[in-house]
Amino acid sequence: MDLASVAPILLKYRYWIIIPLSLLEGPMVAVATGALSSLGYFNPYIACFFFVLKDVVVDGAYYYLGRVAGDHPFCARLLGRMHVTANEVERVRGLWDSRGWRTMFVGKLAWGLSPLFLAVAGIVAVPVSRFFRYAAGVALVQYVVLFLLGYYFGAVTATVSAALRIVQYGIALGVLGGLVYLRRRLRA
């Protein structure tokens, strides 16, 4: 299958393709989707809604994991081995209570540590409605900025065919990299 035959598939199933890709690398896919939106391949409002919804659902899963695991003896032993005392847990609870927006913003942008921040919110029992309000607000700001960057980048840079060629190569490399990664993980 050559790249010319992949383009119609990407165009036909474009929204269904960005969902799994956004799970792998949300911010980069959001910028690329914003660039393609400027070329008319995506409705930016619908695509941005997909990204925000995906982010809130994933954040909720990490929160739920922390909420369930927080009462488990294993979690208490693990926190004890990391020398996390009850006083420190109370300080974190105080941060979520007094500076929830800042804590969520820093937690979401801490690359690689974001799941831990979100699980800790569940451990310290941040109210569910407040947590999802923070998660949705920060995700909305994050993805609107990424979409605007991509939209501006897509409108300024190249012609439609050159932008599509770049996106095709990027997606092909991403799929190839994902397959190699999965194959290595399955062998291990």
C-alpha cells in the first residue's frame, strides 16, 4: 500500500483516526489537526471537542485509580516506602483545596508526571465535580492554544499537497513506530 492510497482512507475516516492517535500523543496530533483544519480537512470545533473530551476521560480514569487505590493497604505501604507522611498528604490536599486551578495546570503540563498528579488528586479525595471542572478547563485552554498554533501554522506554511505529504509521512512514521513498539512489547 503506497502513500497515495492511504490519503483517501485518512480523509474518509479522519475523525476516527485522530482518536487513537490522540491517545498516543495528544498535543502533537492536536497541532497537526489544527493545521489540517486550516486547510479544510477538519472542523476545528468538532476536532477540538474530541481532544478535550479524550483528555477529560483519561484524567478521570487516573483520578478514579487514585481514588480507589488511596484506601488500599498497598498504596499506604508504597507511600510509606517513599517516605510520604500523612502530613505531606495533608499539604497536597491543602494545595488542591486552596490552589486547585494552579495545581491542575502544573500537573497537566508536567510531562510524564501528569498521571501521578491526577491520581494524587484521587488519593486526597478532591471532590469529583471540582476535579472535572479543573480538568475540563485546563484541557480546553491547552487544546485551544494547540489548535490555534496548528491553525496558524497550517494557514501560513504550505500548499495543501505539501501539507498533506508531510502529514502522510508523519502518520506513516507514527504508525510504523507504534507497530515496532508493540512488537517489542509483545516479545518481552
